[in-house]
Amino acid sequence: MPSSNLKSISVDIEVMTKDRLRKVVFGLDKTTADNGEVTWTIDFRLFEREKKTDEFGDPLVKLDAVVVKKANFDNAEATAVAGRFKPEQTEHALGPAANDAKRFKDGKITREKAEATAERTVAKRG
Amino acid sequence: MPKRVLSTLAAALVLSITTARADPCPDRGFEFFEIEGYRVKNVRVTGFWVLRRAMLAGNTAVADLAGKPFTAAGILKGKRALRDQLIAAPALFDSPVGVTVAAARVANCSAATKELDIEYPLFTTKMPLASIHTAEQASLEHEDPARALALAPANTRYRIAPMLGYDASQNVLGGGRLDVPSLFGTSIQLSLEGQGSSETTAAAISLAGGAERESGWLERVVWRGAFAYSDRPSDRLRLHSSRASGQVSLSTRAIGRIGAVVRFGSLFEGGSQRTGLTDAVLPSDLLASSRFGNWRSYAGVTARTRRSAMAASYGVLLGRTGSGKRIDYRKQVLDVVYDSRFLLAAQRPLSVETRFTAGALARLGPTPVSERFFGGNVETTFIPGSEWSMRANPVMRGIPAFRLNRVAPGDVPGGDHFAVLNLTVSVPVFGLPVIPKEAAENEEIRQAISGFVTDGADALAPIYELDDPAQKHLFDTVREGLARTTAAMEERVGAIEASVPEALKPAHQACADKIGDLASDASSITRTTPWRMFVNPDPEERGIPVIVDVCIMQLNSKLMDAELAERGDELKSLQQTIQTQVDKIDRTRARQLAQETMAFPSRVVQTIFDEMTVVSLSPLFLFDAGRIGPEVRGWRSTRYSLGGGARLTLASSVSFEFGYAWNLRPQPWEGRGALFVALRFLDIFGK
């Protein structure tokens, strides 16, 4: 993104499955420090509901402030600037990332593993 | 007027007009201002005013920043709270994709006083794909963009919309509407509507529901059951009726490049009507009072482009009054609307609204007088209570409500046929953009939104691939086998752990991790699971090729476990089956469908930036021409109205319209003209 006095900007991309029972909100947050160093973090939220007429309510799983590796900065920037996912990113967010988020909630995998899967959504842009 | 109305209006105007004129601060990170010891003077949220109001209400993480020492953590915590609020914000429709942009910056820094302001520019939107192609949606976007495009949190528990109006027939009219979108947590909507004046009483209660289909040509089904009572004045009689009705309306998915939606429906109603006349003064085939049963059928097409909207509707009503005949009267109505906008300058669209309505009533037996056509400056609709707007009477704005009802003084009230053309031209002389200039022109926010709207189809394409027959075939035939095989393989990998030599422990661990991931994915397959992920060869992922490589090639080539080898063979066979079907998925078609779906909504969002106004004041020019029959020799059956007025709109809040139209060829019972005043509160009250 071009330089501006917006030192912190986030883009939350929302994707819902066609049966409208599952929704992922994938947030990318960019903060620029005074020394110009950029930090990208991911906020991943998975929502599910039993029926289409129900409210989604609180997220089933929240993975907050997942720090993006420097190797993925370009892809994070490209995703945020685009304001949308590439097809591979949608597939990953609704598939493995959502599944691992649920497994973390169920205590089957560690937070680190679930976060790593969520972060790979960014890498899929490459 | 209640105190709350005044305070809301005042807040709306202040928020709308006083868009922040922020002076930039030094281009430094937030830590700089913290170290320098700045204090926060003001905290602002910028963006669509309804959104700003909603975000500021009760958000202590933001409000608490004012008057305190500035901290980098504080400003980011405020943004975090706003994002959380936006993500949880309720909308009145589901959208397959959506985007929210939230930013934080400092402004108005004073090095002398060490004070600064914090500003949070916000923007959010979703796409109502099921209704976005209709002319009614186009009107709603201009009147209530918050609700139409989810630009702000919606009132999903209940909404109250008061109204106030005046016309010469009905006098000063007050009333309102209460909507409960989800009655007792169901998908049924309850609506109560009422209007009253010294001359008029009208009330209605309805229950409505519907469904949107995920695929197929039919997209939306809406049903409604209602009871309505009304007692309205005409010049020589009262139009009094009570009726119960049930209706169902269906609409297709957008068709073709223009995105036309075909819709049709049917309504049954029964009730009674009376007029205050006696049958003695009426022809033998007209009834002053009667019971009735009506069957209305209607069909139409609607479409829009970026700056125009059209809708054509035709309806036929077959009615009976219990005379013994199957059908006692037949009414037909045609209603065509074409609205266009020409952008003269930013936020200065010249709006031209045209409408042609015609109707004919055939009396085949005893017919209620109230089924005849009564015109004037109030419209009646063919499909009561529906979002589908289909006018059913001659609207002539120079004649008070329901007084356009005959050609000669001695005629029986009510027309047997009519045709009317209405023209309304307006152009705002004053307008403030929905998105404040600072936010709309900010390159970073603009880029994110532009990217979303110009090629949001990227995100949507995989969702459309899920409709492909190959995808469905895999769900129906392979799901169970894959879940069974991966579970068995995971179990086997666990069972052999103790016997794995030390040198192979890392390979075994890698295999256990990967097969655990795959087994988990396979056990939670739904119809919305993209099957391509199961044949993904990326070593970072857990596709079958990865498991085969890690567990069979790297581990079992040395372990030589027979059962693991057998599971590996089963997996390879499943991989082949899945790959064959995945290759059959028509990705081009899915991409094309996604592009077609997103193309128009994208333009709508673009329009928000460039054209839509949050406050606008527009002079109105009105012209109506029409005729009503039956004709009477020596009497003019044509009428013309010419007038002007003004419309003040505060988006998603208030619509105020007033004016006067002259009746250019008046008859004594019609008057020389009519004043109209209408004040409507859109979505101020609710939860």
C-alpha cells in the first residue's frame, strides 16, 4: 500500500459457504511503527450455525493477532490491497483453515498449528 | 415530536454536515506521539453517518480515549473494538462475500499544546444478491442505503417507522409501521401498519416468510398472510373494506447480461366492502355493499443498470360476490416504471422517474363499487404489503386522494378504465456524500474497496464450483470411503508407533501429523467442502499425494507394514477417483457465474463512493397526464397535473417531501390542485 498517515489499517474479508451455515472472517491488519517497520497480523474467525435462519452469534473459534512471517508480507499486502481472496485462498480459508480452527477449539491440535494453517491462507496468493 | 426524534435528527445533521476537516500530523508512527507526551483531544469515527453513530454508541474502548494521554496501544485497542463491533454487526440479508476496512490515524496535532485527535475511518458493505437486480432495491439504496447494502448495523429485532402526511381528502395523517423481522426467533416477519386522520382509518397486520434457493432458476419464494381494514374518503362515498388474504410470490435468478429478474405470484383474498351508498342509486350490476372473493395473479420483469431501473408488471384479478356466477368481475392492470439518473457532477444526479399505469375493469356480474378505479394523489397497490411495487390506480398528483373517480358529475363513482403517465424530475441543489470525502479519497481505503468490487468474483468462484455435478458426485460416492480409509490409516499409524525404529521416528511423526490432518478433514466433509484440497500436492498441506509421499514412500518403504501398504493403496485409488472428478469441474463456468453474479453488485458499491448522498435537498418537477373512463359525451375524460415541490432526504433516516400540483382541467368535485406533504422516518427507531 502507498505511504500515508494511516499507520494502522485492517481489511476483513468475509466469505460464506453456499449453504450459508458457515462463515469465515479473515482479517489482515497492517501496522507501521515509527522506524518504518511493518507488522502484519491475521485475525481468523469461524462462525457456524445450525439453520440459515439462526443468527451466527459469537465466533465458534477466534485466532487473534497471528503474526505473519516476513516471507508472506508481499502476499499479505497483495491480499489486503485487493480486498478479496484468490480462489485458492477461499478454498483454504473455508477448508483446512476452518477445520484446524475447529480442531484447536476441540483440543485436538495446538493453537500454533491452527495459526500456521490460517497463515497459509495468505501464502496461497503466491 | 418526541425528544428522541429531535435528538436523532440533530445528531444526524451534525454528524453529516461536520465531516472532519482534519489537518495531517507529522508522518510518524504512533509511538512517536506517545513518547512526545501528546494528549487526545477528540476521538472521531468517519464514514457513513449511520455507521459512525452505531459504532460510537456504547463503545467504551473508543470513547475512553478522549481526554487521556495518547498511547499506541490505546489507539490500536480502539480500532480492534470497532472491528469486533463491525464483524458482529447484524445485517438483514446473507451475503456470500463482504469486506470491511478499518483504519486509525492521528490528526490535528498541536505541537504547542501537545494535543491531537484520533480518527477512525470505517467502511463496510455486503451484497444482497437475491434482491439487488430489482427496481425496488434501486429505490431502497438511495433512500436507505444502510439497510439495502449493509453499510451499517441493521435493526434486526424490531423497527419502527413513523410517518406524517397531509392531503386534502384525508387531512393530516399520522401513522407508522412496526416490523419484527424474526418473530420468536423464527424466519417469520410480523408487520403492523396503521394510519389515521379525521377522515381516514387504515390498519393491517401481516405475517410473512420466505426462502432463497442456493441453485436452480428459481431464487426466491415469499409468502404472506394478512388482514387489512381501511375506511377512506372519496368525495361522494366512503371506501370501506376489511379483507383477509394469502399470497405467494416467486422470483428467478438474474437472467442474461442485463440481469433481468422475472417474478410472478398469486393472491387470494376474501372480505367485505361497503360505500355508504344504496343499491337503488346504482346500476343493477354494481353493489354498494357486498362480500367478495378475489384471486389476483401477477407477473413481471425487473432489471437495472448502474444508473437506471425498470420494472414492468401485469396483473389480473378475478372476483366474485356470491351471485352464483363463477366470475362476477375481471380487473387487469399494467404498470411500467423507468427511472434513470444522469450524473451532472459528483453527488448531483439528475433523476428522471417515469411511470405508466393502465387498468380496465370488466363487469361480468354484480361488482362491488370499491373494485372500480379511484384516483388522485395517493397510490393503491395491486399486491398489498409486498416489496414488489405494482400500482393499481390512476395517480394524478393535482387531485386529492380518491377524488378522480368519474368524468361527469352525475356518473356513478369509480372508473372502469384508466391510463396515466407520471413524470418526476429532480436534481439535488445540495448534497453530502455518503462516504465523507476524506475516507472516499483515501488511497488505501479506496484500493481495498475497489479491489473487492472490481474482482470480488475471485473469492466467489470456488463457492460456485461447489455446484458442479462432479463435486456433488464426489460427496455422494467418495465421502464415506475417504473418511473410513483415512481413519483406518490414522489408527494403523498410531498402532505401529511402538514398533517404529528410532531412526524412523521423525518420519513416523511427520506421517502421523499429516494423516491426522487428512483424517480430520475427511471426517468433516460437507456439501460445501471443496474436494480439490484432497488432491493438493503442496507438501505444506495434507492432500492425499502428500500422505502417500510421507507415509508410504518415506516411512513404509522402510517399515514394510502390510496393513499400512494396503491403506496406502486404497488412498491412491481414492486419489485417482477424486482427481478424475476434480478435473471434470467446469472451472471456467464457475468463474463466469461468479463474475456475472458480482458484476452488478460491484458497480452498485462503486456508485456509493461517487454518487450517493447522505443529505440531499432536491427541487421536484411533477407532470401527470391521464384519462379515465367510461367517457361521457360533452365531458373531458383527460386530466393533467403540473406542479413542483422539494424533497429532503437524510439517508437511512428521514425522507421529507412536500409540494403542490395544479389540476389543469379541474372538475368541481376534484378541486383546482392539491398540496402534498409526507414525512417518513426510515430506520431511526429499533433494535
